[in-house]
Amino acid sequence: METLPYACRPKQRRRRRGGTRAEQAVEQVEKEPGLDIRRIAAVSNIKPNYLDRALRDLVTEEKVKKKDRTYLPVYKVAIPREERP
């Protein structure tokens, strides 16, 4: 079987794991709203540069909200069935 040259190979994407570190970050933000990356990293023993990337993904997934340099939890409010359109 012949191997393809590097330029012809299909692009490989980075796989996303279960996100245990991201879950830890969300839990920490829910416990203490208004923390910055350095404080979250210190409490949960995660490197700040990795945590920055994880929190950026969480902001796009709308699991946390960023305000200036701090992160806040996002609370989902359930609408009762009677009030739904």
C-alpha cells in the first residue's frame, strides 16, 4: 500500500475529549462567580494557558459568560409549558 505525500493527506482534526478540565472550570465559576483565569487555574491545578483555551470554548458553547477578565456562570431559566408559544 502506497502512502500519500503529506500535502495530499486528508486533514486530521483534533479530537475533543470528555472535557473534564472544562467541567472543573465551570464548577469553579459556579461556586465563585467573577474569578479570573489565574485564580481558577490556581484552585484547580490547571495551567493558565490551557485553561484560557478551554474557557474560550466554554464561552462559545454558552456555558460561561466573560465580563472583562472575569468569568460568570450562565443560568438557564426554564419557561413553564403554559407560557411557551
